[in-house]
Amino acid sequence: MKNHPLAITAITALLASSISLADGSHSGGIHAPIAAAGQTSASFDIVHAKIVLENNIATFQMTVNGQAGALKPAPIGKLAGANVYSYVWPTTLNSAVVGFEKDAGILALAVTAHPDFDDTPLYDENQDQDPANDGNVWHSHWVVLKGNDSCGKGNLAVVDIAKDTTPRVPKTWPGLPILLDSPGWDPIFSKQTLTVKVPFAASVDLSTLNYDGVTAGLRVNQSLHAPLLCVVDVLDIASGDLSLPGKLGY
């Protein structure tokens, strides 16, 4: 009997994933099954997510079933309606830890790409001497998320800053009217795996940190009004249910 091409492809993918997870770098954390064919692009199909701490430097890691970072949004030429692709680690850290108001929402580290706008004005990621045209280069953010049915029932949004209010924000806040920080930590993509190293002050207690791994598409509101940035397409969740089961490794 001849081997079916789809069966061969599935077995090859499973073996490749098994090999990549066999080394110590993929121990602990949250392990997730490979998505069914056609369900999620391999570049966003999470197979492993974890956070490891050493000397108060937390390494955020996510491994996917395909080439991490291979896909970016198609440009539309304007901010309104612009798309954002993201790799996200939602955490139980309080938003005040990184410089926002206390208890502002779900604090998450996000690595994003979006060709239609730049939200890292302090950094020149593509090194062309212009810090205002780097949105399409993968970069890191802290974001604060809350449920917002204006984005679709049960969907999340990056928390808006209401007009004429001045909530506490980090020093590297990019000036957008949302709770988003641009700290400038470079994400590193290596084949299937993405890592970001994040330093914390020694006074920050990370021992009770829980986390999850998410890949998602976001979109800027067509009217550029609140909610400004919605999560519109959750591609994969490491835990399957956003229960944040991950425990900090050492």
C-alpha cells in the first residue's frame, strides 16, 4: 500500500517537533499539541511556551510548529484598520511592576510586527537612521489587556487612555492613547523559537508569576477611536483555555 502524502507530511511535522523539544531548552513550561491541518498557520501554532528566571532576568520563550516570525501582515497604507501580528505571554504580574497604574488589567509581554505604523519612537530597529519607520520589524511591548465587547463579544483590547486623563505610564511609553510600553528589548528568532530577555529590578518578586502563551492578530480601529487596538483573531493558546498555568522556571 502506498503512503498517503498527507500522512507523510503529518508524520514529518510530528518528528520535527519531537526532535526540537527533545533538548533541555524545551523542558518545563507549557507544552501544546500541534494543530490540525489547516487550523492555524505553522508560524503561529504554539507547541511550547515558558519563562525562565536567572539573576532577575526573565527569558520569555515560545516555540511554534513552523518558522517563528515568518509571516507579517500585508500593509494597507494607513493606520486606521491596520493589522498587527503578535506573539504574546499574558502574565499574572501586576501592571504597576512595569510602570502602569496598579491593577490596570492583564499585563502581557508581546512581540509584534505591523507595517503601517511605528510605535517604538525611541529605537531604530532597521538601522536606517530613521526611528519612525520600523513597525514591520519584530519588536517588543508591554501591553495591558482587558475584555472589551466593542471588539467582539468576549474579545480583549489594549486598554485605552481616556481623553483628558494622565494615568501613570512607563518612561518608554510611545505616546499612543493606550496602555502600551515600548521598552526596546530585542526579540531573537531562531528557526521555530522566539526568545526575549527582560530585566526586572531586584525588588520585584517574580516567584508567584503565572503565564500563558498566545499568538494573535490585532487590528487598529477604523475610526481611530476607543477601543483603539482590538484583539480580533486568537490564532493559538498554549494552555488551550487561557488559564495561565505556566510556572516560572529557574
